[in-house]
Amino acid sequence: MSESAAAGASDELGAVDQLLHRGEASPRTRSGVMVVEIFDRAPDWQRYRATYENASRRIRRLRQKVVVPTLPTAAPRWVVDPDFNLDFHVRRLRAPLPGTLRDVFDIAEVALQSPLDISRPLWSATLVEGLEGGRAAQIVHLSHAIVDGVGGVEMFASIYDLEPEPAPRSVPPMPIPQDLSGNDLMREGVRRLPVTVAGGIFGLVGGAVEAVGRSLSNPVGTVAGVANYLASSARVMRPAASHSPLLARRSLSTRTEAIDIKFSDLHRAAKAGGGSINDAYLAGLCGALRLYHESMGLPVATLPMAVPVNVRADDDPAGGNRFAGINLAAPIGTADPARRIGRIRNQMVKRREEVALDVVGAVAPVVSLLPDPVLEAMTGSVIVSDVQASNVPVFPGDTYIAGVKVLRQYGVGPLPGVAMMAVLVTRGGYASITTRYDRASITDPALFAECLRVGFDEVLALAGDPAPRSRPASFDEGVAEPATPQDADPSQPTVTGEVN
């Protein structure tokens, strides 16, 4: 994160950030986000630790905790923790044998299901050593209240280097600790209350006068604009398709699965199919879901899928959350990958034009005032999607941390009431697709892993002959060449799908 971006970040939590912070209290609403990165080797521990010491001085959020007023007289605030302890946040462990990527994902699952300590800064970085082939990994876990995916890329950019041994950088000064309690913040809010109320009334009156002026000058247009916004809000908030009966159950048991694709292969397939990288990614995910539903004997034509889109302006600070959700009727019953891409693209273009696209951000200030039990019950009742799918472009070239190369990055997202969260991360010439799912909905992990691979292979086949292939995520440097039929492992499940 740049110094200017850091300086521009407000210490008051926005309404959406407040909702995400409050969600940490319950496993049903917890929205922690996680990054799993694979290193070519284990870094020196002291150098790795020093990287985060310096980062915590550049990126204030890494040293700040949230103080909530005892009574809601003021917004919760980020304050520099006077008891900050780097060794609580930066950890190391050895993976159990045999030390595969599967073992790393299982460690990450336990961490992501565990609550963050809300009395401290809301993040941790764990170095995982003892992996196959001399590899190492880091698991970065942070609260969604700190930042969304796109903002996180900018916020954490200063941690990475473009070469293994960069020129030394000056150590930033220590942030000044702040002793501020919930009672202090409450009293501060009470003292400011007359000014806040007066400002609110002035703004309300001013806004009303402006609105009346617009209405008098164009009464028909004003009424039509309000009606248009309300109609758009209804379209944005309602499910785009009927829920899948196969993905209906929810539990507290989850699993992570991932595949790797060369970015150039996915780009060629997207172009051949007449869509964007995001369109091809969503089409591959739809293909995987179609194959899984068919294999389980419950095929469906569509299911509701939410796709977060970035609404961050160029001058917005890196911290906080600036995204909106597009609800799609995901065409999982469409077997032809090019037709899937076209149907997804048409919906994405149309939905992006909704005037009420950010309606959740508009109502968040009111929703954030609701009591916790009401908020949790409401969250469970307004989930409109079975699957969420995010797309986070990171760094196009090679990057290093503490002198070691980052080979891959996998985004492991939260499950806010949905059956599955998929995250596409493009970094260093690779597209890595990670799916985290509720095991009460996806009950056959081996079958789904195969469906995920074959679903994306359907899309990659658009790139031409010989068709590129995806592969299960592993510690290998490259993406394997397409396997011939005689190379197939007979112990693996076979997935078949009829192509239109």
C-alpha cells in the first residue's frame, strides 16, 4: 500500500465494514478471507518476520484494532493497538507428512473456520514449512472488515519485491499507540452529538430543498427516477433463478479444492468464445456444477450465482470494502461452453447497468444498527445465491517475499450462507481457481474435484487443437500437458457430459 493510500484511509469503519466486523462473532456470518501462497523454498525466519514488522509500520491496519463504543453514539474506529504483539500475528509451523498442498489447504480450513480475536488487529500470517520438494507456504488470514479483494492487492503490494535481493529500504517509524476504550469513544460521541445532529438536520434539509427544486422543475422525471430505482433495487435483491435442491443444506464443515491453468490458455479460450476472462471463468465453474449435478442424478438448468464487482473509484483508499453483487441465473444446464460464455456475458452486461447496483451499500447504514440476533436471522433469510464467484487479478510478473519466489496464490473465501465460494486469482502467468464449499451440499469431494477439472477443460477446448488442460493444484512449476486416454488413472471417477 502506498503512503498516500494509507494516509487517505479513514479510521472510522464504514457501514459495510461494520457489518462484516460484527459478523466475526458467529460462524454463520463470519467472513474472514484467506490467501494461500506457495514459495519455491522456505525463507529465513528472521527475514520473513522482519518483512511483516516493516509492513505493520507501513500499513496501519496491521497494527490497528477495532474499538466499538459502549453505546452507539459514534461509529466504531480503527485505533493503533498499544498492546500490539507481532509474534501473535506472525507464526510458523511444520506441515504433517507427507507435506502436500492438500495438507496446506486442510490447515487453512481450520484457521478460516476459527474466529479472529476481535480485541487485537484482525489478521495473521503463518509460514508453513516442511512441504514436499522443499517448498513452503504462507497462509494469510484477515477479516473482511479490513479490506475487499481488490483493495487488498493494493494494500499488501509493499510486502512483495520484484527481485530476490532488492535494495534495502528504510524502516518506517513506529505508529503511535492509542489508548481508547469503548467508553471513551462513547463519551466522545456524546460530546459531538449536538454537532452531528445539527449537521445531519442541515444536510437533510438541504437535500430536501434540492430534491423539491428538482421535483418542481421536472416532476415527471423525479417520480420516474424514484420508480426506476425501486424497480432496479427489486431486480438486484431478488434471486435470479431457483435454488438448486442439491446445494440446499448448510453445515459448519467445509473443504477447499483448486486447479491451475496457464493464463494465456484461459485468455485464448475466452477470446475464442467471444467473452472476457471473467466470462470464461464463470463458464468453467458452471460446467463443473453441471457435471456434478448430472453425476448426482439431479440436473438443473440454472442456479442463482452472485458475482461481486469492484465499485472502487481511483481515488478511494485501499482499505475498506467497495464492491457490489451481480446476481446471475448461472446457465449450468448449457453444455456447450461457447453458449455458456455468451449467456453469462449478456447477463453481466445487463446487470452492470442497474442503477441500484450498490443498493446493499445504500441500506448498510441502517442494517448495521440492528441487534446481533436480528442481523444473523436476517442474513440467513436474504441469501439469494447458491454460489458466489470472485475474480481478483494480482501481479502479472514474478514476485518475491523475504528472498523467496511466490509460485502460486490461492484465494480461499468465506461462505456467507452460500454452498460454495469460488475465487479466481491471476498471478505470475497462471490462473488459479479455488473453490471452498459446504460439505453438506457437496458430499462427494473426489467427484467434485474431477468435475471441476473437466468443467474448465470444456472451456479450454475452445482455444484450439491441441486443447490445453487444467490440472489439480500442486507444487509443480508448470501445467501438465494433456493426458492421453491410456494415461488416465482408472481409480479416479469418470465424468461424462452430453455436449449440445
